[in-house]
Amino acid sequence: MEVYMNSSIKKYVIPMFIIVFIAVFGLSSTLSISKNSDITDAQLNLEEWQSSDFLLLNGEWEYFPNALKSDISGTGEFVTIPHLWEPSAEYSNQPYGYATYKMQLSGLDPDLSYALHISDLGMAYNLYVNDRLIMHNGVVSRDEDQFVPEWKSKVGVFYPDELGNSTIIVEISNFTYYKAGFWNPIQLGNTESMTSEHHERLLVESILFGWFAAIGLFFILLNALSKHEKKSLHLGVFSLLIGLRILVTGHKIILDLAPAIPWEIIVRADYMFGMFLFPVFGFLMFRMGYIKPLYWTRYVSYTLGVLAILSTVVLPIFYYQSFFQCWTYLISAISIYFVYMFAKSIYEKVEGVLFMFFIVIMLGTIAISEFFFGIDQLYLYYSIFIFVSYIAVMVADDFLTIKKKQLSLETRIIIDPLTNVYNRLYLNQLISHGYAKINPDFITYLLFVDINGFKDTNDQFGHVVGDEILITVASRLQNFIGKHGAVIRYGGDEFIVIIEVEKDQDIHDTIKDLHQLIEDRIHVFNQDYLMTAAIGYSLYDGDITLDDAIRVSDTHMYENKFEQVSHTVKYHD
């Protein structure tokens, strides 16, 4: 197993090392570690806290259900953050309503500014520090008519009072989403560190979006150029879906680009892109050859794709939780099949499958941890970065290898195997598509070259000698024109030469030089042979077609042949 795994990934070791290094470096330089504060009785003393560290304000907060900031008095009930609202019979067993949370910070430096960060909360919230509104999402209200949801990551700056105390009050309302409450702890830090981390995170998400979008569009375009390369299509779609999902999650970059996009569209897009990833991933694994699809697996993948789109477009959002739970169970069941097929491919020693299996297991583990345990999304996106980049290297390598083979095959098809110049098929291509001039300022001529007496020489001295003479003549013709035209073996001992000459150059001088070149002694097997040629020419420029030029030059060649005395002279050493 070690042998086949090493042989399959050996050429990808260096790019894989670079990919993993970029991912680890990006994750370690961006990811901030926040400490739990474990608030007790809605009080937190921060005298010993280093403000350069980030704190999560989890623990016990005062909770005032069905009340906004202006309504609260006295002490509320203590609840532990994160805190989710229970479904209410008043709102058709949905977790709708409004509430206020409160806690007290002490031991802060009155001369320093601090910042609070909320990734998402609510669905709408107002956050006050010492009765000053420092940030909000949407419009908080007591009823659905005035309620406006919003889901945007924000940072708010505040100063403690002269005693170093700060009272934090958070109003929350929800009348649209299936989940509500204070589900994410607020992050606390000093202003400089928090704003810097926020901007770095935004930059990283933007870079990741750009990377996935670029990879996606590139491989979709690659598929458009090569219809048989289906791996590139599925890789492109998968990568593009990841890029689009980055836009609508985390800091929700889409709202910076288009602030007017309704919250509902963002939520639906988040679920659609996420759910559509699985069937696309399945098709990608099928195309890569790591999983052998059965007759029903393609239909299941298509069904899942259609279901992902229709459900997120048609279903009301408050049904998403129930539907997504069913979707999760379905995907879990199908994943068992994937694991089984991976194991089967490993047993059959499919090239590269073991290494890919490790990557997929890593990806699946992080995805489950992000979904069920709420770990930072950057872990997921960087693991997908490794997966997509590795697949991209493999697909690109396969594509280039295939193209090289195709190019080599196409070249062999249009090259005469004996003389190594172009053949009749290439000439037919020129007749169909035309000849592209190399030097637009030059004049193009077509020469028809026929070796005099070649048949007699071939019959007298044998085909081996005849072949060597043809090879030598073709080589001399090719060296003569260089990069200023093309040499084509028309058939037997006949060659067509397309040559570009300067406007002030006399074509008769060129033909004379060519005669002398061909008439130089040809040394074959310790014997010298002297050959001559009949050469006809035609102007091949302007409106003259290639067929006409060949016909004119052929006629002129026969006229030249009749003027010559054909002979072959053999010289002995």
C-alpha cells in the first residue's frame, strides 16, 4: 500500500507542501483565540485581565423576556449565554418575540477604549454600553410589522465610566427565523486589537472568496474549451459554490458590496450553496475515479441537487430547521456509502485514493465540528482550500498531460514520418483554413519542387538510398526557408515550398539559389549522388487561392522540367 500511495502522489508532494503551508500560515496568522470569561450573576471583574487578550462574555446574564431596554427594572432572571429561546404558543410554537439581556463589567481602565464584536445575533439587536448605543443589526421591535432582520458582523467601540465600569444591555427581537436568542457570546478586546482582527478577518475572507471564485471560473472555462474534461466542470462548480458561500457567511462580504440585499435572500443563499455542495462533491469524486458510481448514484446526486435548490427557494424559512435535520440524516446515510466505496477503492489500490481519503476525512470532520460544535468557520474554509487546491493541481496536470499527448498526436499526423516535413494532410488543412503569413510585409510565393530522375535512382540503387536522398533534400529545403514559410511533401519526390521573401527580392534569384542547394552532392553510405530538380513557382498573395497557386506552380514546374536534361551521376570514393 505504501508503494502505490507514494508513487501516486510523488509528483504532487511539492505543490501539496506549498498548499498546506499557505493554509497553516493563513489560519495561524488570522485566527484569534478567545478566552471564556464565565460571568457569574451578571458581574465580571476585569482588573487582572490583559486587554490585548480577547474575552468571550459567556456565562450568566440577566434576562428580561418580553421587555426592551425602556421596560426593564430590578433584577432579571439569570440565564447562561449562549441562550436560545424556546418555541412560544403565542407565536404558533415558533421562537419569536423580544427580550433584553444585561450584565456589568468592572475593573476596566477609564482612559482606554474597548471594543465589542458580534458575528450574528438575534435576528435584530441593539447593543448599549452605559446607555449609549454602540452598534445594532436591523430594527428591534415588539411586533412583526416594525421588525427588520439583519445578519451582519459588527464591531462597536466604547469607553468605561470614570470608575472603570460598563453596563452592557442587549435588546433582541426575532419574528422570522427558526432560531432566536443570544446564541453567540459577545467578544471583548481593546479597540486596536479588535478592529485590527476584524479587518484582517475581512481581508482573509475576501482573499479566500477571490481564490475560490477564480479557481471556479477558470475550471468552468476550461471545461467550456474541452467538453470531455468533466472533472474541471465539477471542480469549478464546487469551488464557485464555496466562494459564494463565503460571501453570505462570516462577515457577509455581500452586504459590503450590495447593502440593500434583503436578509431573507442571504439566508436562503447560505443554505442553498451549502446544501448544493454535497451532490457536486459526489460528482467530483465520481469523475476523479476515487468512487465508482453505481447506476442509481447519479440519479441520487441529481435528485439531491434539485432538492437543495427547490427547498431553499420554495420553503418558508421557519421550516428550514426541520428540513435541514432531515437533510443531515440523509447526507449521513449517503456518506456511509461514500466511506464504503472509498474503502473498496483503497483495497483495490486505486491510484491516489488513500491520500484523497485522508483529505476528505479531515474535511468531513471539520465540517461536522463547525456545524454541531460551532468551531470557527476559518477551519472549514482553509481545509476546503487544501482540498480544492490539491484537486486543482491534479486536474490541471491531467489536462496539460492530455493536451500534450493530443498536440503530439496532431503533430505526428501532419508530419511526414520519413522526411520530417509537413505532409499532404497539412496541405489540405491549409487549403481549408488558409495560410497565415509570418511576416505581413513580405511577399509569399509557392514553389513546386520535383526531383529529376529520382525514380531511376531509386530503382537502380534501392529504396534505402532513395529514402536518404529524400531526407537530405527535405532537410535542405527546410534549412533554406528557415522560419519564413513551410515545406510540404506533396507525394513521392515532389515538394511544395511556401516561402516569404522581401518585396525587393527577385524570386528568380531565390529559385536559382535553391537549384544550387539541391544540386550539391548528397553523401549516402560512402557514396555521393548528384541530383537536380525542376522548380515551378507562383505568386501566393492577395486574392490568389492555394489551389490556384499549386496549379500554376505545377504547370510552371513541368515547363522547367522540359528545359532540363535529367540525369543522376554516381561518384565513387
